[in-house]
Amino acid sequence: MSADAARLDWLRLARTPGIGPVSFFQLLHRYKTATSALAALPELSGRSRRAQPMAAPSRDEAAAELKATERYGARIVLSSEPDYPPLLKALGPPPPVLTLLGKADLAARPTIALVGSRNASAAGRKIARDMASELGRNGFTVVSGLALGIDGEAHAASLQTGTIAVLGGAVDHVYPPQHQRLYAEIAASGLIVSESPFGYRAKAQDFPRRNRIITGVSLGVVVIEAAERSGSLISARVAGEQGREVMAVPGSPLDPRAAGTNGLLHQGATLVRHAQDVLDVLSSLHTQGFSAPDATPFEFDPSGDEPDASELARVRDALSPHPMPMDEIARAAGLTAARCAVVLLELEIAGEASTLPGGLAARAF
């Protein structure tokens, strides 16, 4: 088989509805190639409780996505390829496929995420601008999510030094529309990253996945203003689970926009006031001569045995509607992480579980 055909099959498997990152790499491990895994899908899904068997996109559909992406000026990168962001590749498992628009080398430099409130105060916006521009001058690529408020300020202040915008939708979907010009400037001089297929429009449930990529591609995350139920707090929690540095800017106890950040500090996040504080924290990571940390290998069960009814029931009972780290699910089910991943593959194919980047899983609805 040609390299192009194998690449198309990798994309087809990654785009198959109901196949998340954990299941993708379990299938790749079990069947050795994406092509063989695709051939096995009808039988696997036929054993499940699904009303309809899993259906992967055809090669023509995958080729059409590649062409549409290339016509737009972007490119699809597999997690096995050299242009894939190195820090994200270190996650176990990483998103199997990303779409990149712009300068991929920005993700190979030292990176820091700045996130926070959409409804940011004037003070919060100034802190974001000052911090982003100073970190950029010190050689860091600034990563954020292109949202209004703190995200937009961080991107705008680091355009000249390097910024990465991670989107919830496809690379061709600018959201919010107020950031059309900022998006164009980042596409021209920075990097746009998306896990979604070309043409996809973001939904509310896509933003936690976007947040995991923001933190996964970064050495650490700084939260600047966040309410108690802010999505930025999800980013902070996931960053901690990924082994990233979590930092927060303190705010007035009387300002609800600081309730989340003050809570992070109470829970042990590192207090930072300005860029120099962030640089002091990051200096301990030895970012001179930067390279990605050693990847935490994704564990595979050596037995290869199919899960029995008891294992399926224990993992099913351990799943929550909210994404949880797989090692926590394994612990609750009394299994090793490697064995839990095998069981999750069966449950995901059955439509009972969903797996997410960063080794997370949840009960499917």
C-alpha cells in the first residue's frame, strides 16, 4: 500500500464517528495499521448494541477533506508526523489528527498559554497584553483560544513574536465573528490549530476539547480573571492533569471575575503578578535548548484478551458524564490502566463511552 493510501486510512479512522483518541490508538495497537483496523470495524461494531454499525468515511471523502484543507492554505498533520506539536505528542494519547494553518514551528518553541474571562475588566486586559508581549520578547510563543476578552488581548499583543490560536471548530470557522481580523493576522504570522474536520462548526461541547489542546501544547497555563464556573478553570484542571504548570493572577475578592482565579490560588496554583513572575516559574523547566519532555507512553495490555462481562460492568459503573482521567477510572474499576483502555475500546465501539485527548474518558449519552 502506498504512503498516501495509508495516510488517508489514518485520517478515515480518526474521523470515524464514535472513535476517540484512546480507541484509535487501541485499534492501531491491536491491528497494527489503520487500514486493518478499518477492515475490522464492521465486525467489531456488529457485536455492539449500536442501532447502526460504525461507518468510516470513504477514501474519497478523506481525500476531499485533504484537498479542501490544502486549498484553504492549511494542512492536516498526523500525530506520527514531524510537524505535529511536540508537547501535544507527549500526551498519552494525543489527538490522532490536527489541522494547522500558518507556521507550525511556533509550536516547537517554548510555549505558554494565557486564558481568562471573556467579560474581562480593563485591568485584566492590560495584564494580558503586558504579559503576552513581555513573554513573547523573551522567546515564548503565546497560546490561547481566540475568545473575546483575555484570549484576544493575549493574541493581539503577541502577533509580532508568535502566537497560536486553538479553535473549537474547523480552521475555516472563525468564532467569535468579531475576531475575523485577528484570525486573519494570526493565520498570516502565527499558527491556527484545530482538531475538527474542515468545514465543521463548533458546538458548546467542543470547547473543553479545545481547552485540552491549549494546555497540551503549552509548558504551562496562566489564568487571568475567571469566574467560579469559567471554562478557564477547566483548562487549569486539565493542565494540572497533564503535568503542566498552573499559574493564576490574583484579583479583588469583591470582583466575581476573580473568584475562579483566587480559588485556583487557594488550591495551590502559583501566584503570578506579571511576566517576570511567569518567567521565574518557567525558568525551573530548563527551557533553554528547548525540547519536548519525554513522552509518557500510552499503556497497552499485553494479554490481548477481550474483556469479560465483569470487566465491562466495572468500567461502565466507574464512568461519569464528566470526563475523568483514565487512571482514576481504572482505579475505581480495580483494573490496570492498560486493561482499562482495552475495556474502554469495547464500550466506545458499543456506544457506551467516549474517550478524549489527554487520556480522559466519559460515559456516552
